[in-house]
Amino acid sequence: MHPENMHESGSLDRATGRLQRGPTPSGYRVATFADVFKRHGLTMSVLALICLLLPGSWALLTTATAPAIREPMPYLATLAGMLLFFVYWSRRHGFAPGRQVPWVGYLLLISIVEEITFRLVVPQLLQAHMDIRLAHVLSNLAFACIHYFTLRWRMVNCAVTFLGGMGLSQLMGRGDLLLVILVHWIGTFINTPAPPSGESDGAG
């Protein structure tokens, strides 16, 4: 499949997108990078900001980033390897840096804000009222549901997102936020390696 035929957030065909449901009755699809950023990126960023404004959230963040601060070299080496992989994949598939660099940066942003919200702060807030395992389930259900509405993903893809989120929650049990962010980033890139390139087809 030629790269220019890729559309919304990993979709390979406008009529039968790999991730996205069919168009709305008005013909709207999440078809451009701007659509993805406005609908999903801003939503997740605002949620992360709200979480960081809550009492105790910065203490959680400090604790969860301590492993990387104490011993940064493994993280830097992993980061370098990931960037080389992103460059290799993009060049191999003929994508220009001007297109890929903003997309990879966006995927990093999403990985950071989603992990802060759904794997760090929200489960800890819920833990005050329930078992931590149930807290992780509810947090990841919310995580998956947001993808259903903002990116208009198919239900089956949202279910996979929930399971992936549960895996990341398990990894977060190590208390290493940067590790979880890096795993999220590479996983998100593999799932949606290029930005959408379509045109919006109507009102949202």
C-alpha cells in the first residue's frame, strides 16, 4: 500500500479504516493530523494538566521518575535506539522528515500525558476508594472509551487499547514512569506509524 493512501491514525483505506469506524451521517471522518490533535491530543493534554494540578500528583511524579534520574544512561540508550528505528522506518517507507517529525513528536506527547493520567494519577486517586486492581480496570476503561469518541475507533480496537492499557498498568507496578512512556511510545508508533493525510469530510 502506497504511503499516500494511509489515512486517519493508522487507517489504510477511507472506506474501511483499520482503526476508525465509518463516517458519520454527515460524512465526517477523523482524516487529518489537525483533527487527531484537536480531538485527541488536546483532550488528553487537558486531562493530564488537571491531574497534575491535583494535590499529591507532583509527589507521585517525582517518585515515578526517580529511577531514570538516578541512572539515566539506559534510558538515553533506549531513546537513541528508538529514534534510529523511527528514522529507518520512515525512510524505508518514503516519508519525508517534515511529515514524520511532528507526528513522532505528537506520539511522544500522547505517551507522556496518557501515562501520567491513566497509569499514574487516576489509579492512585481511585485507590483511596477501592482495590488498586479495580482502580486500574476503571482507569483503563476510561482510557479506551476516550479513543472511541475522540478518534472514532472501532469497538474492537478500543478493546485492544484497554488490554494494552492494562499491560502498561502492570508495567507501572515497577514504579518507573519513563519506562512505561517509552514502551507506550514505541507501541503507539508501531500501531500508527504515520500521520493521517486525508481531508476532513464534513462537520464533526
